[in-house]
Amino acid sequence: MPVSVLKSLEDGFVLADGGNVEELRLRGYSAPFVLEDFPDAVRLVHREFFRAGANVIRTLTGRCTRTGLDGRENGGGADRIDALNRKAVALARRAAGGEALVAGTLAPTGAFQADDAGSADRARTEWEEQVEILADAGVDLLVCDSFDRLDEARLALACCKKSALPVVVSVDVALPEGRLNKPVLREDEVTADGVPPAECARVLAGDGADVVGGGGGREPEDLWPVVLEMRNAVDIPIAFLPNGYRTNRPHWKRMREAMHVYGIEMGQYALKAAAHDVRFLGGSDGVVIRLLRSMAQALDCERKHIELRPR
């Protein structure tokens, strides 16, 4: 069995997987009902991230909440919350094979609205329900993935802290139009509720997050100054979870397959992160298996190729 994520972070770095939702999309599958309809595809993606070098596998549960499932294709699915979350954990656990940690993934539910006082209660109820299921299903840690509002991230973190599991929180800081890549952030590079990265890190660390960091909509070069700001603000482990697409280029969302960053960039920034004591590494949307492997190769943690027995 792998050691806990906190012990691993004490000893060195942890390499989480990449954008499993996006990897499935590129193969023609849509989350979350792929969990029911094509479970082998989910298990295979998890397993390929594991073979590439990931020692944390995140569950495909970002949309497995009441709001995330209501009204979706196949006539919704809020009545299947328990089954879908447990199925996601089981598939990730099987792919990890007892050699990697399984992280239960939480994402913005869509229920939270800043101008709706009752929405916080609805979101809290949904996350508490999901956390209880994920913990009971046996995940090793929880990841609040790419929240673009600090207030919403704090609410999700509070729900996670009701469990005894370690919690990672990544924040998606808006990328202003026309930004030039520089090591110092502009004043308008803040979350959707107006909070700069360093303050996000301090607040989340104060709320009990075990790891904080940056993720979501920024490619490695654009995310790096965000992560450095966080690194200089707190003493807890920092996460670096970049996007694998050229998110500062026009029309990148429409031409995704043509907008992947190069593997050499992923590898170089993985080394840069490790050199700056940024220890929880991985990727968000667009970091497909081959890009995650580039990070693993740079860090010398790619798993050995499977050797076929002679016939």
C-alpha cells in the first residue's frame, strides 16, 4: 500500500494524474454517465495515467452532485448520486491497484451563486452528501479542483473538513485578456470574487487545507507566477496543476486538439516546480496522458514498461 499523501509530501513530491474528463472527451465519452455506460473506458484512462507515472488518481466525480446531475443527458441522474460516486471510486481504486492513492474529486456544483443567499446552503448540502459517500467508499484524500471563487472554495473545504481525510484545494485565477507572460502578476489577476492568489493561499491554509495551489484555466507558463505567489505566502505544501492547452491564445476552446502545449514545457515546469519546493504536481484539463508522462519522465518517476512474457 502507498503511504499517505501527507507523508509523501514530507518526503518529496507527489505526481497526480491529469485531465481525466478531457482525456475521455477526446476518446468520444462524456462524463459523468460514462461511469455507467462505459466503465472500462474510465478504468483504462485511470490505468494509463498510473502507468505514465501518477501516484495519485483522481476520481471522475466532479459532476456527481445533485446539481451536476439534474437535467443532464439521459434524463438527469440525481437519483444515482450514491451509485455514481461509488462506481467512480471503485474504478479508480481498481486502476491504482494498491500502488497509488485515490483522491475523491469535488468541483463547483453550479448551485452556488454569489447573489443568492440560499445557494450556499444548497451547495453545502450537496458537497456534504458527496464527501460522506466518497469517504465511505474509501478514498485516501479529497481534492477541491479548480475553484474560481474563494468563497465557494472555502465552503467546499469546510464540507471536506468534516471528514478525517487530507484536503487539497486548487484555485483558478482568471487570466486577463492581453496579459504578457511575466514573473510578476498584475493587480487584476484575481479570482472571480476579487481575491489575489497569495490571499487565497493564506485564507485556505487558515481554514485547514492541507495543500493549496493553482489549477484550472492557465497553461504552465501562466500558472507559474500564481503558484510562486502562493508558495511565498504560506508554509503548507503547494500544488501546481496547469492546463495542457494554450489558454492564452484566441479560439483555444474551439480548436483544443491543435492547442496542446509541448511535452518539453510540461517537463521543464515539473522540474522547476520541484526545485522551488512545490510538491503536489499534476495537471488539469488538457493535460492528457502523454503530457503527464512528460512530467513523470522529467521527474524520473515514469513506471517501467510492462515486459511481455515470451510465448
